[in-house]
Amino acid sequence: MAKQGGGPPELLSTHPAQASRIEDLKVYAQRVMPLYESARTR
């Protein structure tokens, strides 16, 4: 994802910037991993 460049500023874009998207996915993965592990052990 991060290899693509250019485009409008994130504020004017319909999608988040690649760097923002990657960071958001990392944060979300950390938040849901405990839920996933809990469901997997049931």
C-alpha cells in the first residue's frame, strides 16, 4: 500500500492516505485481537 504516492491531500480525498490507513489497521488489529483469541478458545 505505501508504495503508491501522489494524489490529493488526505483532507480532500475520499479515502485516507496510505500511511494513515496502515497505522489505523495496526491500531484496530491490536484492539480486536483479544476478542479473536477469546472466540477461538471457545
